[in-house]
Amino acid sequence: MSELALFGGAPVRSKPWPRWPQWGEEEAAQLQRVLASGEWGGFNDLVGEFEAAWAKRHQAKHCISAVNGTLTLEAALRVMGVGPGDEVIVPPYTFIATANAVCLVGATPVFVDVEPDTYNLDVERVAAAITPRTRAVIPVHFAGLPVDMDRLLPLAQAHGLAVIEDAAHAHGTTWHGTPAGTLGHIGSFSLQQSKNLTAGEGGLLLTNDDELAAKLWSFANQGRNPGGLWYEHHLLGANLRMTGWQAGILLAQLTRFDAQLARRQESARRLNSILEEIDGPLPMRWDTRCDNHAFHLYMMRYDPTRFGGLPRDRFIEALRAEGIPCSGGYYRPLYHQTPLAPPASRVDECPVAEQACREAIWLTQNILLAEPEEMDDIAEAMVKVREHVDALVN
Ligand SMILES: Cc1ncc(COP(=O)(O)O)c(C=O)c1O
């Protein structure tokens, strides 16, 4: 039995995992196009070209690009008329931007618990949290798996709630064949560096509603009307435009996007089966209604009692030493973050989110871009750590 890498032994894996972001000649050529055009800002033709490509891919009527996936959420809330005095239902197990956007428009985030096997909003609990002040819900398709939209959409409709999808993790995800980001009133994507489609920073909005699209465009363009005069401003707005550089990079990234989406799913399938074989940590449920899963994260649930009492963080430390770069993800629910704690928010009891912060293990999407057989290194490292559990616990 070889020594744990944590104690000086040879690691299971020393080969590097795929880098992220990935790039090549395509990016260089697009950047050169932007440079030579002399039009570097948001009115470069490539911006419109990319928006059209993203809209077409999603069979959406409108795509509006933006600087990031936080301000897209804020813009979506604003154009849906959400403001002071309103409540917006959000999960407590997500990146802080989801709830910050609610506070930025002066509304109150209402934290509702997540499901134990997906970490997505629990729709039954959403129903119980609706009050006369509730104006919107932000389903976060966490890690790339959609919230149960079959139940959420009719519930939202019955209560007249705006549905703003936070699809920051769900590029390429589909639900019964319908692309994530087009299931609600407005879909929001992030293109920040870690995301499955990236320009370093950036954001995207999708909608099928002409009026909302015009308002989103206007908000992103200082309150101008599409096609209107430059110094004529009709609404309160800001400048959310992405640059030509970003659009050029994104058009190039799109050429690899489908292959990467397929590869991540292939690797995830293999991981699901080998984790079962080794009786490892439990993978999250891959809902059969999700026919494409972006796998922005591959998440597992760790139970120390199945690993001789080894605490999760020590398990992660040992795996990392073996060359498996995993993490425990968020270590507290959002309502325990200073700017979001009550009275800035309203909090339902969220025992599942609390448990998720204790039990989750995350692998980032670039790991899944390796050859699917390379997932076996992850299982091998877990088996090795389990064999040495006594040395780690004592
Ligand atoms: C779920 C979620 N929503 C929103 C955002 C915000 O996106 P951005 O960083 O582009 O502002 C992120 C990540 O960064 C995220 O993970």
C-alpha cells in the first residue's frame, strides 16, 4: 500500500488537468479583426454577431450582451419592475451575486432551502414562502442542472411572479429539450473566467418578450431607445455594454463549445459509475428531464461515517495532495454573509443548505474536459485515501 502523498508518498496523479480557459488561433484571428476595425467598444459588429449566435442557439427572440452576470440579474429585476418593498425568492446555496442583485434594486432576498440531492431551490418550500410582497423568483440552475421548472413555472404563474433564471452555470443545459435561460421571463448568463463559456468577464440576457428586450437594451445603454438619438435618454440606465474584444473571444470560444459540453457529460457519466463501484461520495442526482447538463461543477456529497470518521476537509486535503484539485465549495449559506444577513434578507429555515456547506465536494468543469478514462484517477485517489484512513484520523 503506497504512502499517502500528504505524508510524502508519490501522488496518484502528477499529470496536469486541462487548463481553463482554452484558446487557439481562432481567438487571435478574432482579436485581430477587432483591432483592425478601429471599433473596439460595444458597437463593434462582432457584438451583434455573437448576440445573434447565442439567441439562435437558444431559439430565443432576443439576446442582449453585458459586462457581467451580476449586472444582468440587476437589469432583469429592474425591467421586471422589482424594487423597494418587494421580496424575491432566491436559494442560499449559490454565488452571492444572485442575492446581491436583489439588494442592489432595493428589494429583499428571501432565502428558501434547496433539495438535498441537487442543491437546487426546493419548489415546495418556494410555494410556502410566497407572501403578498413576493414579486419574483430567481431559480439558479446550480452546477448546470435546472431547477424543477415543471413545478416552478406554473407556481410562479399562479402567483404572478417574475421568473428570472440565473443560468450562470448552465450554458448549453437543456430541460425537456428547451435551453436553460429561455424557460422563464428572462435568462441571465455569466461569462466570467471560470464559466463554461468565457471572455474573462461578460454577461448575457435572453428573452422572448419584445418589450422586455427593449427595456433591457435601454437599461444597458443609458436609457436610450433602440435606434434613438445618442443624447436622448428615456429611462434610468447605465452602460452595461461588453466590448468588441469580448465578443471576438466568445465567437472563437463557441467553435469548441459543443464538443466541450459533450465531453463534460461523458466524463460525468463515467465518474457517476465509478464512484458507485468504489462506494465513494454520492454524486448529485442528474434529473432525467435534463437532457443536456452543463456540469459547470461536478458535485458530490461526502459522509464521514462511510470513510471511517474522516472529516470532509481532511479528505479533500488528502485528495488534493494526490493530484485531485477538489474543494468544499461554499462554507456558509448566503444569509450568513455580512451584507445579506437579516434584516437585509428574510430567511426560511434552510437545514439542507447548511448541510451542503458541510458535506459537498466540488470538482470544477475543466477537470471533466480530460479524457473520460482519466476520471479513474479520481476514484483511485479516493480508494487510496480510504485505505489510509486510520493514519489520517489518528
Ligand atoms: C450562480 C451565479 N450567479 C451569478 C454570477 C455572477 O456573474 P459575474 O461574475 O459574471 O458577475 C455567478 C458567478 O460569477 C454565479 O456563479
